[in-house]
Amino acid sequence: MEVIKPARLIVGLLKVLTKKTLLRRTLFYLTFDSLLIALSMYGAFYLRFEGIIPENLIKGMIIFILIALLVKIPMLHYEGLYKVSWSYVGIRELLSLAKSLFFGTFFFGTLLFIFRTYPLIAAFPRSILIIDFMLTFIFLGYFRCGKRIYLQYIRRVPTNGERVLIIGAGNTGEQIVRGMLTSKAYFPVGFLDDDRGKIGSTIHGIRVLGKREEISIIVKEYDVESILISMPSAPPRVIRETFDLGRAAGIKTIKIVPGLREIISGKITLADVKDVELEDLLGREQVEIDTEAIESYLNGKNILVTGASGSIGSELCKQILKFNPKILVALDQDETGLFWLKREIADSRILPVVGNIRDACKIDNLFFEFKPHVVFHAAAYKHVPVMEEHPDEAVKNNVFGTQVVGEASIKCGASKFILISTDKAVSPTSVMGTTKRLAEKVIVELNKRNCTTFAAVRFGNVLGSRGSVIPIFKEQIMKGGPVEVTHPEVKRYFMVTSEAVLLTLQAGAMAEGGEVFVLDMGEPLKIVELARGMIQLSGFEPDRDIPIVFTGLRRGEKLYEDLLTAEEGTDSTCHKKIFKARLNPGNNGLLEDLSKLKELCEERKSEEIISLMCRMIPTYKPAR
């Protein structure tokens, strides 16, 4: 058998110890902690006796050191101090260190008290405990801070990285610049902040150079290559102003840190930095919700979402899971969409089911199997021009599909049914909008049975939803244009997906039966301005680099969308962004009309379908 040479053994051990793993790091800190704890104990005796330690205590020094190791190392491990990345050590980690050493010292003193009758223990000066605690904290604290001190204050900041100007000198800006100082990819030239009190101060050696309005001057003076907006709580107006100032200064690369609603841990790193997106410029103020009210009807309940793989449906699934349902049934006829939804949401409580809401037998069986307490009905055909060509399919899906799911909810004893509606249902000029208005009428009628609480939530376009203008504009910009807008004056309401869904959940908590809730959509936005903004976001100039052309309104479209009809008004609710539409009570003959409508759909008589819908929804003005 070959004898392993000592040199080879040592080399092998060094390779193991130098390999960057959690085990290697833990062994490294355990070794040096043990040495420093031993040194602190000896130093405490040295200071206490002014360099002349009694012989009997010197002989017992090894015992005292072993006791110190026995009580302090486990406390350091218990506080998780062997899992911390000490490149980013801060006050929290030092407080954890102090806490662990305090309890270690306390247990040390307890052992001294228990064994106080032993001569060696009886000779142990109690003041040693205080001196040892202070020395151990100093030694271990400096040891752990050493890497950060080296990275941020001793090692020179590389100046060959991308020259970045940081907008916002708050807590987030401090976290960002700390990461940049340890990275070779970025060189922070300075901060800008509108707080006059911060101007001239430094953060980790990086100076606050001025206010946001001075961006163009600072960019030229410091050869800035990119801008990072580090203001997670700033309103969209401020973000837009900053973005425009950066573009006017000739900066092509402008990035941003996530908003407060996206920050979970409260800590920001360079990995969180992203490109400025349309939602950042057009987004609205953070939504305030009553989490207790929402949790009261979702927590521990069986929830079913139709259209679960769509833009609204998938966001509903994500937000509902935060309120701890028992199960979440995700129903959709798009099996590919459900596949990606399940991959994106790795949660055992979500149960994807492939099915068509028009299949009454399948829906009834599904509801009796899972017995959902709350149903969110987001499934619908929504593309206006397509539905103009296929009114029979629009009615079958949007009207009778809603009726099928609603009646199944009543049969299985569901407590609530929330319909996702649209502003296109108001004074509709399209088949799609009219079918959604009929769907609202259906759930109001079903609510009269006094079994399940039915309500609808009406809102406008959602930023970035599938088939909306935003992904279409993105594709056209990537191809070099032109960007096609239907009309220079066309306006639409827009809302961030997460905001729309959170307000929908809030409205569900407020529903008492038969309401059509209307969300505060803010001011409508010109689509041509949206196109210009997206072109600028892509680093181009509208009409110079990427042309914008006007193609004319398509059949069923109108210049402006309304959230209420001329006859409707609103009543305020307990939430400032949710209103309740005052509906026209006229719903007589709805069931008979629906029966006739179903016959016409089966016979595919498009003109007669349109004619009947005109009678059922008098405000419907078909563009034919």
C-alpha cells in the first residue's frame, strides 16, 4: 500500500480549506474565532493583573479558555454568524455578535457560580468576565469587519468600470453604491438628490454632487455613461422627469431599482437593478389594501380562477396565494399557458385544470370535485377586431360561459363570484364590449337567487397584457418601425396589472351582492404618447429613428373609453380607488332574450345576433 506523504496530505487539506464553500468558510471562522477567544481570555487576565498573572491562574488558563470556547462558539452558531457574508457586514450583524457574546458570558458566569467551591474557580476574578466580553467583541468584530473595510476603504475603487451617476442618496442609494464599490464593472461618479441638506456630503466616499435638475451639467463634467435611478418610493411623475432629464443629457442607458411593492426583503443589490420599463413611467401610486378583509375570505378556502393563464388570471393566482388559500384551482383551455403558469408558480396548492367554461358538464363536475368557496371569473374573448368577425363565439364564451360558471357556483354553494369586466362594456361600440356588458347583467340576475354573492369589477387596459398595444409596439420597434397607431387622438385608460388585481381582491372583500365596482383608472393616456414613450425607452427618437404612422380606427373601436354610461353614476365605497356603479335596474326579459340569443348563436346568424344585442343593450352602437 502506498504511503501518503505528509506534503501531499498538507496540499490536499489546503485545497479543501481554500475551496469556496460554506463548509470552508465556516471552518475558517471557527479556527480564527477559537484563537481570538483564547487571546481575549488571556488578554483579560493580562489587563486585570497589569501583566503579572498569578501562577495558579496561569496553570488554569487552559481550563478557562476551554470553558469560554464551550459557551461562546455554540452561541455564535445559534445566531447564524457563520452563515453571514461579511463583505456586507453592518449594524445588524454586529448586534447579533454582541448578543451571542453576552449570552456566552452569562453562561460562563453561571458555570463559575455552580462550581464556585473549587479552589481554581474561587480564585477567578469576576471582573475578568467584563474585560473578556469587551476584548472578544472588539477582536471578533474587527476580524469580521476587516473584509468590508478592505474592500471599501483600503482597496482603491476601480476607475475603469462604467461611469454611473446615481439619482437618490437615500438608503437604497447607499446599498447600491456599496455593491458598486466591490464590483469592477461600475464606477460611481457621484449622487444627485433634491434634498439640499445632503448636497456636499459623502456616502462611502462618494459625493452628493447636486440636485436632479443639474443632470445635464454633471453628465458633461464627469463623463457619465449611464444613470441609475435609486428612488423606490418616488412617484411616477418624478421617475418620468428624471428619465426625461437623462435622455435630454444624451444618456442612452438609464436603469432603475425596483419599486417598494417589488421589494420583499428590503435589501437592494446590483442584481435587482433593471432597465426602465413603461410601468415605471406610467405606473400609479402604490395601492393600499385591507389585507385582513381580503384574508378573511381567502385564507384556508378553496379558490377557483378561470382564464388562469391570461394576464389578469395569472396575476390573480400569484396574489391569491399570498393570502394562504387551501387550494387554488387554475382553469383554462390553454394547456400551454397552464404549463408555463405551473412552472412560474412552484406551489403545491395550485392545481392546473384544462377545460372550457362553455362545457357545462365539465364545469359542474369540476365544481363538485373541488367545491370552491370563491370564484374569480377572468376567462373571456377580448380582442375587439377578431370578435367583430365572430359575434357568435364572443356571445358563447363571454355571456354563456359566464352563465355556466355562475350557475355551477350556485350549485356547489360557493360564497362569492367575482366577474372581471372591462371599460369596453360601457356604451359599447364593439361585440366584445357588448358581450361583457351582458355578462354583467347575467351575474346581477344570478345574484337574485340569494345563494352566492355575485359582483363584477370593471376596469380599463392593463399594461403589457397579451395582445395589447404594448407588446405589439415593442415588436414593431425591434423591427425598426414603423409603429402603427390607429388615430392621433385615441385615448385609453391604463393600469398596472398588480394594481388591478389587488383592487379586484379588495372589491371582492367589499362585495355584498349585485354590484358592479368601477376602479379609479386615473387620467386616460393618448396612445400616440404611449408609442413615443416606448420608442424613447428603447433608446430611439420618435419620428427621427422610428416613424409613427396612423392606420385609422378599426371596426368596433372608438376614440375614448368610458367607465360609466351616461345614465350611470357612482357611489363611493370605503376604498378611495373603488367606486360602485349605479346600475339601471331594468333587467326584465333577460332570460328569454338569452334563450333566443343562444338559438341565434347555434345557427350562426351574425346580423340577427347583433340586432338582438342592440335591443338588450340600448347603448350599444355597432360600428357596421
